[in-house]
Amino acid sequence: MSKSLVSWGLFAVFVALALGLQGHAQMFVFAGAVGVAKALVWAAWLAFVGYSIHCSRRENLFKSVRGIARLYWGRQIIIDLYLGVALVLALIALHQGALVMLAWLLPALLFANQATLLYIAIHFESLLALLAP
């Protein structure tokens, strides 16, 4: 079995768990200005996952990352990616506590922004309420 297929299988399990355990009645309600913004987040997540699947059919992720990591700018981009992931993990800890953040830690490290965008989409309104002045 290819590493890509295993990775996407793990991702599907993660998404099912995230939606099953953290989903709520308002998750797919797109009313008003907030609803438009939330729909854009869901659309961005779906497009990003779709493009990632497309990329995984064309190239091996692990070989590509090894090639990218040899370049100075490649390493900078990888560091930038995981700094952003760390910021979202900190937001998760502020939003729902350290235990929930720990539950999202491994998926975020493995799937990066595919996981963080999913969290933001699921909890869009309550994150806005947390961040609102």
C-alpha cells in the first residue's frame, strides 16, 4: 500500500473524528455576513484538500519535501508553515483548553493547514466571539 494512500486514509479518519466529536448544529449554517466568511473558509479548506490530493497523485510528498528542505528558502518556508501551525495550536488552547489542543497536535503536525483550516471552519463563530473586542 502506498504511503500516499495510508496518509489520506489517516486524514479521512481524522476528519471523521473531528466532525463527529467537535461538530455542532451551526457548523454548516451560512447566514448573514458571518455566514459568507464561514462559507469561504469551508471552500478554502475543500479546495486546499482537493489540490493536495491532486498533488499527491502527481508527486511523492516525502521526496518533494526532501528536495525542498535542501534549499535555504525551502527550509524557511517549512519553518514559516509550522510557525503558523503553532499559532493556530495556541489559539486552540485559548479557545478550548490544553487537552483539546493536544488532541489536535498530531493531526496539525502531520496535515498542517489542512487540519488548522478544518478547526477554524468547525469553530468559526465561537472563534470570532473569542477574538472580538
